[in-house]
Amino acid sequence: MILNIVFLLIVLYLLIYSIIEQRPFYRRMRRSIGFRGGKLIYVDKPQQVKGKGVVYGKLLKSEKYGLTGKPDYIYQVGDELVPIELKSSDAEDSPYFKDVMQLVAYFVIIEEEYQKRVKRGRIVYRNAMFEVYNRKYLRKELLKILEQMRKMEKGVYMPSVTPSFSLCRFCPCRGTVCEIYEGNSR
């Protein structure tokens, strides 16, 4: 009898966990930046008028992963820290992968800097806003990208891509870890 109840509870737990993990990693929302009842605790740029208890322009670091970054905003909503990244471009039906990976990097950095697990963050485009959830597979993807970048720095790994002016022109890796596009093909 007790074993049946324990078994049932384990099955229910696994079922609920699998349902939660299969939710999409983002949710489209109405465009707004702040939170009701939330407190602004970090701003990327220095301000002329400073709020009490707000950190301005500090470079946040993760020694464990060798990452540094400055999210545009961090809000404290209850016990939760929520990074917000503003983008000057428009989005289509979903957030851009590079922007999601940037936000996931901020999750990792903030967790190490503030010693709190980050559950979600927001990417705000000119025409849309997406709430991105901190999922294991997103973190694994970030770690895989970081490993590839480290291998590229050492010259051990070179991705199989074709140089393209339109794709490489604004790439943040151009001229740093990636030497694929040298500006000679248009």
C-alpha cells in the first residue's frame, strides 16, 4: 500500500516535471520594461540622476566561465532577479538566437555575482518583448558555444562557414576569435 502511494507520487512528479520542461523557452508579452512591485537594482550606463541602492555601469563577471557583461537592467521582483536586455531592432515571431544566448550568459554571470538563481529574463525589441526562461538545454548550448570560441582562440577549431559580407559585416566575432571574413569578398 505505501509502496503504491510512493510510486504514484514519483510518477506524478516525473509527469509534472516533464510537462514543465517541455514548455517553450520564451513567452511573447506586451511590450513593457519594468515590473509592478519590482525594484530596479542595476543599470548598464551611468546616470546623472542616481537612484538610491541602484548600481550603475558596473562590469559583472563570472570567473567560473570566464564571462563578463553588463545587462541593460536588472530588476528585483520579490526574491527573484530579472535581467532585461534592450534591442534597437525589430523581432519577428520569436527572439533571435544570438540575443537569447546573450541573455543566458547574463543568467550565468548574475547567478555567480549575486549568488541567486535566475529564473527568467526579458529581451525587449522595438516591436515586441519576450520573456526567456532559464532552461538547462539553453545553458548547455551556451557552454558549447563558449567551448567552441575557446577552441577558435587556440586555433584548434574552425567552423565550416562561407564568408559573407551581409552575414559577417556586423558579427561581434569578426576580427576577434573569427578570421573567416577578411573584408575582401562582397
